[in-house]
Amino acid sequence: MKRAVLLLACVLLAGVHAGAQPVTAPIVEIRVHGNHSTPDADVVALAALAVGQPASDEVLETARARIEASGRFEAVTVRRLERSIDTPNDFMVLVEVTERAGVSPDDLTPGWVTRLTSERMWVPVVRYDEGYGMTYGLQTALDGAFGGTSQLAVPATWGGERRIGIEGTRSFDGRGVSRVQAGADLRRTEHPAFAVVEERARIFGRLEGALAASTRVGIEAARDRVRFDGANDDLTRLTADLMVDTRVDPAFPRNAVWGRAAIERLDVVTGVRRRVRADASAALGLPFGTAVTVRGFITSADGALPRYEQTMIGGGLATRGYRRGYRVGDNAAGASVSLAYPFGSPLAIVRHGVRTFVDWGATYDAGTKVGDATFDRGVGVGWFANLMAVNAYVDVGRARGGDWRVHVRFGTGF
């Protein structure tokens, strides 16, 4: 028995020793994949590989290190593959590379400025917001500006909202912080309720964490300098929020919930205030492709706010049938119920449909209970459309005891 065990151990040791022997068979073929600007011959020359060399791990690792040291590629992999299962030791070497941004046939080693600007994107901004008018401009974005999955964006718009800013974002995998964002901007609008020019200089920072695929939490700090009706005020804001979104098709949601709840600490000219905001919607799919959507929102502050921080209602976003900003207050609440029917296939490029709705909305002063507020009601019908990233809404609403009013909103969804 002891002899059998000893013999078996010797056989296993011999097998391990044999498997650890270095590969000495020659390289029969070399292939390069992933390069679009750098010729195959240049990649092979950088690697100092040649047919007939040993296809050993040492040779392949040295080749990979040489290519990586050239600085032309973001990623390099050098692998040994057998070309045939019938012919042993018939090795091909496969070199896989990922070229850096900005590489071109005329410039195989671009500098960091060229690499950065080569990943630049131009996104048009065109939208119409009721009460503000038409806004148009461009947003320039640089992918990978901070490494990994990151972006540096520069929005610039004119018209209803005049804005220039800079925003940096980086996303992370795994638990903990999933997104970091910071930025600064200058904005100029005309307040729809007071017909007064509002100018804001803002700087902010934000952290987000993903609790689940459809749930995120965030914390944000911001500092504003507001010029409004001849006054210059400073505003400090600290916000904690929870966001939920289970929609698969945001253009026409069915059987989904989405919304945001936030607690804010505001240091404003009227004092330190705490404000709670909540806006939630739920959609339920019905027969014949229809869907009913219910929405409710509330904003509640524990003290009086300056006019530029008060909440407006009216228009296409709340209480249709009334103009945007027809009521303004420290607090606001409202609800709506709509029944929508889409036309065409869910796979169509252009999605559109019709809907009917009922809205309720109210604003009220701080210290007033929502149950004591006076709610207005609007009813009507509408049409909505989605073409890739462009959304459009046309609603015709009637105020209680009033006239019919047309509400229009459209814009890019970037």
C-alpha cells in the first residue's frame, strides 16, 4: 500500500514538473487586432516580435510591455493561441490594442490636449419652456476628462435662459459613492410670475450613491448670489434627496413609479429655513395599450422665503388651464390624473399619442396647513411625441370657470 501511494505521488510530481516547462515552440504567425490608425507592421515593430521566436510567456510579456511603453495605446493584450487542435505546438500570437483618443495616421503619438479634445461632443440645446420662451445653444462635453467614466461639460445658452457654466462628473462602480459632480454657472431669466429679471451665480458640489438599480441617494451643497428686483442676496443650500425610477420606457411609462423626495436647509435673507419637497408619479398599464398616470407633489417650508425662492404653479407642469406662475407661495401642493393612449409600435422611431387629464394645484404661505389651502382645478386633453431625444407636449386645458388655454413644451432630452 505504501509503495502504491509513493508511486502515485511520484507520477503527480512528474506531471506538475512537466506542465511547468516553458514553451519553446516557435511563433508561426502574428496577428494584430483593434488598431484603426497604427499599421500592423508598426505594432509588431514596437513589440519586437518575429516569426520563429519562442512563443514563451516571457517573450509575450516583454512584447506587451514594449507596446505599452510607446504611449500610443490605452490597453494592450498579447496572447498565445494554438492554430489547430490536430497540430501541437503550432502557435499564433494575437496582439490586441486599444488606441488612445486622437490617434490618426498623421499623428500616432498625440499629446494630452489632442487626446482630450478628440473626445469632445457637441450637443444642441433647443427647448421652449412656457413662461420663459425659447432657449437655444450648445453643450460641449469632453469624455474621460478626469479618467475612467467621467465628463467635463460646458453648457452655453441664449434666449429664455441665458446660461454659461462648467460641470464635471465622474461615475464609479461598486458600492458607496457612485457619482461625483461639481460645477459653476451664471444664469439670467425673467421670472414668469413677477416679470422681473433674475440673475444667479451658482457653485455646487454633489455626491450620489446607488442603493439599487432604480434607487439613488444624494447630498448636495450649493452657494448662490442672486440679483433680483434691485437686491443682491446670498443663498446657501444643503440638500439630501432620494430618487426612484423604475421606468423602462420614459417616453411612455407603464407599470412604473418614479419621483424625488428632498430635504433642504436654506440660509436666505429671510433667515435659516427648512424645506421639504416631494414629487412622485405612478403609471399603470391598462388594456388596449392605454396607461393611467397619477402624480402628486408638495413643497413645504417652515418659514417665509424670498420671492425668487417661492414655488410657482400653473402651465404645462402643474394645473393646466392656468398660465405659468399665476400663483406663487412659500408652499405648494398639487395632483393630477391622466389617461394616455399611444399610436404605433413601441419600436417605432417616432412615438406619439393623446391623453386626457385633470389637475389640482394650490400655493399657500408658510405656517398654513395644506388642508386649509384653496385648490384650483384644470381639465383638458393633450398630445405628446418623442423622437429619439426630442420630446414635445401640447396640452389644451380649461381652468375652472375660465377659458381654454394652450400649453406647449418641447426640447432635447439630453
